[in-house]
Amino acid sequence: MTEITITGLNAITYPYLEVWDWRIVIYLFLGGLSAGMLVMCSIANLRIPKQPVEELAQCVRAPLIAFIILAIGAQFIILDLGKPQSLMWGFLTFQPLSLMSWGTWGVPAVLLANALYILAVIPKDQRYRLKFSFLIKWSEKLAPKMRPIAKLNFALGIFLGIYTGVLLSSFSAIPLWNNATLPILFLVSALSSGAAMIVIIAKNNDIKFLFTKIDIWLIVAELVIILLFFYGLYTSTAPYKNAIAPFFSLSDEHFIFAIALIVIFLVLPLALRIKLGELKEFEGGIHTEFTKSQIFRMNFAASLVLIGTLILRAAIVYAGQLTKLSPY
């Protein structure tokens, strides 16, 4: 009888285990982006005065774009399953202690609430664009209830943003993921990417500038939490300390993770620097007009935030699966 001892993993290729690859990365990114957009557009719409005037909704396109983004992200989960029909088994029961069960039911719940939000914020003069008469009627009924629907989507956006991090942190066998800071990091990065996306798509200058200011604080928080994330692992036991080694190694196997960390700490501070420049430039006044150069700078900084968020999630997903197995 031949005995085979497995002593480690080689760049997620040996032994053949269940690997979370680019499909999960795309889902985590798009799910977080959608969550952040729902939270941010709800903030924008809840800022308006409590008056029964339907046209006061300031973020109209964001709920629709968030819905599309999350729906696309969900397709990558189905693609990762290999057998899409397997997803149906998850709807046969709800297990309160199962994170997968929460995700199986949570994402459709977010999509449903998001769909109601889309109908609630459609301006009266734009409802004719809805192809079906029953959708127009639903939009008319939901418009006066826009504020409570916005609050619901705010709460579900927070849930979805945290869930992406909790899902990873629940894997106790993977030290890099099994960290209480990870859900907070994923939530803040989701909120930051959501604010950045609204800056890009917003036509209202006040909304664009509002979320530029909000994103400044979110970027600062994200950078601090990233440092705390690595510090917490570094000061923990050996397996957790070793889990961050790929990010601080220039070996052939780990070089890409070191580069990813460097890029994150370049693009996010650069985005922060640009946003602070915009804030200083417009300080002290309400601006109704932006030059093309100013809009470009805002959109460029927001794009850097989206790039940094994607790289962060990809690096954590892949680096976590490089964990060495003990032969004992």
C-alpha cells in the first residue's frame, strides 16, 4: 500500500479542492457594488423634505443600475455551481444557521425590494416608458411610499454588503478569511464603490459633489481597516500570520499578491487626493456648473475606487486559498 502525504497547496492547483475562482470574485464585487449603490441612493432620496411630492426623488437611475448589476452578479454564482438546477434545492428550506441559506434567500429578497424601489422613484412624466400598464399602476401606488421603500433598501444594502464578507470569514479553515475585520472591510469597500458609482452616473451636480465628499470619508475608513486587517492577522497565531505572507513576498508564486497590495495603496490614496482637491476647490459655495475637466477628475477618482475595490476582493479570495496544510 502506498501512502501519500499532502503537505501543502501549490497555487490553488494541488490537491484538487473546491476552488473559488474569478466567478466568485466577480460576484463579490458586483454584489458589493450593488449593495453600496442601494445604500447611497437611499441616503440621497431620504435627504429630501418629507413632502408628498413624487418628483423629489433625486436618485432615479441608481436603483435600476443596482438591480442590473446584482442580477448579473447572481449569474456568476449560478455559473460557479456548474449545475444551475442545484440552486433550486436551496429554496426548499431555510436554515437560520447556514450562511449559504441566507444568501440563497437574501439575494432574491434584495432584488425584489430593489424592483419596488425602481418603480417608486420613476418620475411621473417618465412612467409612459414602462411597457406594461400594470407596471404604471404599481409605480403610481408605490411613489407615495418611496421613503419607507428607500429605508428598506438601505437596510438590505447593508445586509448584502456585510454578507459578502461574512460568507468568507465563516471559513475557519482559511486563516486569511477567518477574521472578524473582513465583513467590516467588505462593507466599507462596498459603500465606497457604491458612492463612486453614483458619482459616475449622477447628472445632478449637487448629488455628484455630495457623494464625492462622502467617498472621502469612506476611502479613509477603508485604508484604516485594511491596515487593521493585516495588523490583526500579523499579531495572531502562526497560521494567521503566515496567511498574509503572499502580500509581502516577491517570490514568483506570490509576486502578483504583493503587486495587488501595492496597487491598492496607490489607487485609493490617489483617488483620495483627487477628491480632496475637488473639495478644496469648491469649498464654501453651492455649485450649479462643473467644467468638463472637473467632471473628468471626479469620474476618474471614482473609477480608481472601483478598480481598487475589485483588486482588493480578488486578492483576498485568491490569497486565502494559498493557505498551507499541516502534515500533522
